[in-house]
Amino acid sequence: MTKQVYTKYTPKAQKKAKSKYNPDNYMDKYIAWHLGRMELDENSDWCWNSCISIDKNDDLFQKLCNYEKMKLSEVQNKKNHRVDLEKLNDRAIKELEKKRLNDIVCLHSFHINATTRFYCIPMGNIMKLLWFDPYHSNADAKKAVCRKKK
């Protein structure tokens, strides 16, 4: 003999969420900067201290402030995009290994102007600032972060 459970109330199977907001969707969240991983070694080509000597450093800080007022989904485009590790040059890969960051999947590149980018480690909507790259459009591209040797 099989036991049967009797209930007074049968829940509806077609319930829908009242809110369309998904708290797990980091693309709908505002960008936040994390400064703990910034390259500050003066001997590095990608040191953040080098951006201070550039005439247009106001451009950089203004862009950082502007990006912080935007959601990641609003920023993501051709100029600000994910960079897979395969696109990084060998020197950048070695720098990541030296910093014990070889377990990351990708970096995120942000456009400042025609020649300058900065790179972050994305952790949801939090961008951990890593490298400042003033050589992005350098003709020989030896110093640029995401240029592979051909």
C-alpha cells in the first residue's frame, strides 16, 4: 500500500519574478576600481607612475571618473573590451606569472586616447587596475601589452 500526501494548497508552477533585475549579472552594475594590483615599479614600461609625466594625464583621471559612472554593459565596445591571454605578448605573460596571476582568464582593456590604454583584471564589475600602456599604437609594438610578435 502506497502512502499519499494530501495538501490544501497546490503551488502555481507559472510564477514569475516581479523584478527583471538579476543581482548576479555584473554587466548591469557600475564599475568600481581596485588599486592594489597597479604596476608601480619604475623599471617597468607599463608603470602607472609614467602616466604622471604625460601631458594628458588629466585625460586619464577624467576617463576613470567617467567610466565609474557607467555600467559595464555601457562601457563594453570596440575600444573597451576583454583581452584573452593569447593576445598578450610573451613579456606580458611573464609579468603575470611573476606576479602570480597566471590563473586569470583574461584582462580588460580601456581606451584613453589613440595611443594609450590601461589594463585591468576583471572580477565581476570590479576592475583591478594593473598596467598603464602608453605604447598601444607604437609602430614597432615591442612595448605594447597586447601585441604578439609576428
